[in-house]
Amino acid sequence: MSMAEEKKLEDLERQLAEAQKSIEALSSKNRELLDEKRATKSGAERQLLEAQDRIAELETQVAKVTADSKKAEEKSAAAIKAAQDAALAKSAKLCQLIRDEGLQRELLAVGIKNPVHLKAAMAMLREQVQVDEEKGEAFVAAKDAKTGAETRKALAEFVKEWGVGDEGKAFVTVPGSSGGGSAGPGSGAGSSGKTMGRAAFEALDPTARVEFSKAGGTLTE
């Protein structure tokens, strides 16, 4: 082999060695890049799993908070309703007291002293009496005779007018009597002087009817 050929072979070997070094360097770099990619992918997957766990945890917390909030709302609504019901019941009771006490006072004022007559008159008139809750006053709704407009008539005025009417006169105790037996204008000739219209009698409860009969009362049509 000539010197030229030997030199050419040496050059080729050197180039091959350099090429192998380059290949090894590239392989090493490729492994490094693959390792980095693998590490990056693993980290991303871990972050994804952690995020999913966090989301699940937050969803659980949200569900709990929502359930607790709903329970609190239901409890609050129940408490509000109970308070409203209690207030309505108290208001209804107060209105009943204002109505009944006011009606009894005015009936006594026009001369209905007999307990049986008083009870009957209250039974007849009670449903017509209304109460202004803001003012705490009892009144009767009436219509103006001329205009037909609905107006409020004071309870005292209403009872006074009723007491001098045909229906009310039978309940009024005669002035100067004991109040336990005599009746006012329109009385019949019963043994005790007591008379009562049939409508008034039928408005009484069974006990009051018996008391009236025992007292010798008589009915008028």
C-alpha cells in the first residue's frame, strides 16, 4: 500500500471516529431530551391528578355548603312561618276581644241588662262587627242610604240604633226593674215578663235556651 493510500485510509478512519463521536453525542442528547420529556409528562400527569382531586374536594365542599344553606333556609322559613302564624293567632285573638268587649259594653249601655238577653244579642250581632287593627277600634260596615257608598259606623252608634229598633227593643230591660226578668217595650205577658223574638232565641246556644225557658220566658214571632 502506497503512502498516499495509507494517508487516505487514516483520513477515513479519523472521519469515521469523528462520525461515531457525533452519533454518540446525538444519542446522548436524544436520551437526555427523552428523559426530560418523560419527566415533564410525569409532572403534568401528577398536576392533572392533583387538580382533579382538588376539584373533587371543592365539589364536595360546595355540595356540603349548599346542603347546609338549604337546611338553614328551610329552618329560617319554618321559624318565620311559625312567628307569622303566632302573630296572626295573637292578632285574631286581640280582635276577638276588642269586638266582644266593645259589643258587650255598648249593649249594656243601651239597657240590655238581662244576661240571657245580652248573650242572645251578642250572638245575633257579633258577626257584623269588624275591627280596625291599627286603631284597635270596633266598627260596623254600612252603606250610605243616599249614595250607596260603603262607610264605617261606630259601634256605639250602630248598637244604639239597633236597640231602639223593633228587633232590639225586646232585649232592653225596663228602667227601674231588677234586670233579671222584665223586658222593655214589646214585652209579652209571660209569667216573668220576659219575651224574646224567635230569631233571637234560635241564635242562643242550647244552655241559654234552657235558661230562658226555665226563667219563664215567652217567644214572639
